[in-house]
Amino acid sequence: MSDLRDCVLIVEDEFLIAEGLRYQVEEMGQIVCAIAATAEEAVAAAQAHRPRIVLMDMRLRGEKDGVDAALAIYDTVGSKVIFITGSREPATMARIDTDHPAAVLFKPLSERQLRHTIEEVLAR
């Protein structure tokens, strides 16, 4: 899946958090190709833009969660997914582990954490 673009897809259902992530990612010199609030929007945006990285919130609007979206994106596009979650519950972590997470970050996250993680995932 070498035809991925150097851009970041943000999947977050809370507008202010999504905009904060957009600002941080753009400050790093990265391009944000889209922001999605549901699993369905995330999959469609990933298929349209083919991002190298997806910042994926665990809980999304609608019936499907971030893992549902990540699995579909991984299978159809091959993007690396960095999960961002506010939960450290064992059930949440087990659900995330069913995917192929490039990394997991916990809210609240610092700009330094985000930058380091994105740089690390891009270097792999």
C-alpha cells in the first residue's frame, strides 16, 4: 500500500477537540486531509484521501466505534492508526488491540506527545 499520501486524517466526534488536533498537526508541518466524526465518514475519507496516518478517537457518533473504522481503513487503505482515547479500561484496551494500532495515546495529550508519536510512526 505504497500509494498513501503524506497527510493525516483526524477522526474525532467532538468539534473543539478535532480542531485542536488539526491545529497541532498543522503546526508540525503536516497536512490534514479531512476530519470525520463517525466511523462511516472516517472510512469514506480514508478511501478518498489515502492518508499515511489516522488519528482515531475510540468513541464516535453512531453505532460503530473507532476500532470498527480502523479495521475497515486498515483492510482497504493500509493507513497507520494512532488511537486517542480517554479510557484505560481493560475492555477498551482489548478492543483496540484487535486492530493493528501504530500507537495509543491517552487524553488529555500534550502537543509534545502527539508530535513524538507521529514522528515515530512516520519513521517506521
